[in-house]
Amino acid sequence: MANEEEPQQKIIITDFSKIYEDMSPYYLKDTFSDVQIILSDKTIHAHKIVLAARCKYFESVLLQDLKQAEIALQNVPSKAFETILYYIYTGSVVIESEDANYIFDILQLAHEYSLETLEKSINEKMNSIVNLSNVCFFLNKANAYDMDELREICHAFIDEHVLQKLQYDFFDVLTQKSMVNMLTRDVEEIDIFNIAVNWCKHNEDVDNVVIECVRFPSLTRNEILTIVWPSKIVDEAKLLNALATIELHGTKETQRRFVKGKNIAAAGNNVKVISGLSPTMLFEETKTEGDGTYHNEDDKNGITVDLGQVKWFNYITMNITGNSWVGYRIKVSVDLQKWHNVLDYSMYWCKYNQNLYFEQQGARYIRIVLKDSKGRICKFQVYMSSDVPKIHNTIVYPSSNIITSENFILSSGQTSGSFTTYLYLNQPYMISRIKARLRFYKSISSIATSTDNMQWEEVEFPVDDNVLLCFNERIVTFIRVIGQLSPNKTNVHTQQFLDDFECF
């Protein structure tokens, strides 16, 4: 019998750390150079294999003619290009952050040459590079070259450092395209007008596109008559039409602008708590049960937040702590006089993470009135969300399983010979399906839902071990499961429900 051959062993050795170290000495050297890069003011020696291996742009150029010995680049600044080439040869780069033109030239070339890692790294550093002296320069460049990430960095800086102080003349150096994009920021309409007018005094407003950004029916009658009309920059017919609209329908508050995805109740942005106890804790992420902002039971002002000015929002998230589950109501107002009910969860038991969606509201003040003074609120945030789930009278239809470690508490115990398990959801949901496997039960006699832990509505439950229960949609804050545990089980643990129970 022939001996079986032993499998051949392979020895694998890698030394990636040496690659850049070995290539870097050939940067800008003519040794072994097989291609020249022609710039407007100089010629640079390079190596085709390095360019092609490290840069998709040069790989594409060189593949068009494998024998070409020159690559001509038009309108490319040599200093920035040499920095890009240094990155190609060495994998690293040092950028002088004081020179805005130089920084943008590198960013723009990284974008053009598809050097994605370099472009991403520079954008990540731009938050610390953008400042009052260069933000308009970078914003103009971002709009000229349609660089979305840089544009958003500039807009975020302007929101925080410029618009809050209303420096109208700050924007005089913006291009018309930058100005139009910038005028979608979250400030009062009269301030939008003043910024636009000041810009028009120093720039040509071709086709009136900047001044047309102002939504005149969103101004008040007094603002049009005392500020806009005397400026003589807007056609009188347009202003008469706006005044007629205001007389007929009132000022169009719903047309005010908003910024999506930004917490407009962030502490420090002229936001403050004007009623409620332990006010500073409202915006904090407390780790201690029972910490947070609250109000006395007889205080009708509840917890009131002043956003500093009228803002638009459709989503509030907050955390309820304390020794009990509580209901609450949320109201909003523009003047502290007239209040509009946004959400009423006073009849439900709520605790922990609250994710609250509703029709978009324009308001300066937000008031939370707790049904139980033992409740505490923290981690309060307000947004205009573009990702709004389906809702019915502010009750959310979950798009995925809500039985997660953050959304429920488990309670269980013996009841008349049966074992009963209760799931307390963090807030009310509109539920129509339950998927249950429940391997830890020997048999199930009942599954029911409730909104108050007193009145229960049964869900028909088949005998099958793994079932999807579908029923008419209903508001649910409690789920009760009654049955006999398996012989080897003495209790039901949270992780078992996470593994075997879904609700949506």
C-alpha cells in the first residue's frame, strides 16, 4: 500500500509596514521614473506602478495608453498636488491648517482623484479647522463643487456661531448659490429678510433669487409695514398680496423653516427650563434611578422649556425615571398664553425611553405635565425628524419588534396554580401582531393585552409551539401571559422573552 503524501505546509510571512517605507524614497525622484506629470509651473517625476496601484484616477489615465510618458494636468496647484503625491507614496500627509486655500485644494484633489480615505480623513478634521474667518470661503467652495459633507459642516458652524448672534453683514462674501442654501437655516423670517437685504446691498441678486427666499406671508403685518416696506427692495404688489393673505388667514406660521436631524433643545443654545425642580438635570443622561427634573403635583406649569425662539419640531425623546410608572401630557405655545395639546399619555403607564412623534409644531415653549409627582425627566431632546413612523393620534405603529432590553420590564409569579408573566412596555404602541414561541412554558392558557393593567383583552392563542398571532390593532402598554412552566423551570427570565417573544 502506497504511503499517503503528507499535506505540504506553507510558511506565510508578511511585512506590510515596510511598503511605504520602501516607496517613500522615490517621491519626486527621477530614479526609475517612467512618467512625468506636467503642471502649469513645474514638471514632476513619478512611477506608473505607484500611481496606478494607489490612485484610481491615475490607473484609469494610464490604462488609456500604457506607453505614455507624460500626464498633463490643467489648473492644478502644484503645492497641493505635491501633498497629494506625497500621500500616494507614503500613506501620510501633514497639512498646514492656517491656509484655507491650500486645505481646500487638497480636499478637492482628493475628491477628484477618488482618494476616499484621504477625503474622509480631511472632512473629519474640518470641524476643528472651520472658523469665523474661513467658513464663508469653505461654504462657497463646497457649493461650487457640490461637496455635500463640507457644506453641512459649514452650515452647522454657522447655526451655532453666527445665526445665534444674528451678524447680518457676516454673509456679504457668500456667492448667490451659497446664500440661497444658507437661507434655509432655522431663524425667524424677519431675520431671513434682514440677512437677504444686507447681502443684496453688496452683491448682485440675479433674477432676485435671494430676496425670493423670504416667505413674506410668514412675516407679521407690523414687520412688513415697518421694516420690509421702507427698504424699497421688494415689489409693492408682492407686499400687498402678502398683507392680504395675512388679513385673510393670519401669519403663516407653518411656513417657518426648520433644520432636520439636529437637537434644537440642546443645552447652551439659548434653551432653558423656566419651570420645574432640578432644571439642569433635564438635559443630562442620569445614571441614578430617581434623578431628573420634576414638578410638584399642584404645579400646573409643570416642566416648561423655553427654546429661545419659535422652532419647528415633530419628535421628542426623553427618559422617565423615578419610583413609579407615570402618565403625562405635552403642550406647546408661542407666547406662554395660548397652549396647544400635542400629546396626551396621561391615561397610560410610561417609564424609561420615550420616543414621541406628532404633527410638526411651531412653538417656543414646551410644557410637560406629569400625572404623578414621583416621575422624573432627563435626557430631553427635540428634533424635526425626516424619519417619522406611522402614527395614530400620537400612538406609534412599530415597524419592528419592540421587545428589546430597552423597551420593557418583566414581572412574573404564581397565580392560582398557573404561572403569570407580565411585560410592561415603556410607552403605548399600536400593536396588531405577536410572535410567540415561549419554550419555557409547558402550556399556554392565555395571552392578553391592556393599557392600564386592569382591563384585559384576550388574544386567541393556538396550541402550536411557534405561532404568529394576528389581531385587530389595539393600543398596548401591558402584555400578560398565563400558563404552566416546563418541569425544569422555576422562573421566567428577561433574556428568555427576548429570545422567544416578538411584538409589532
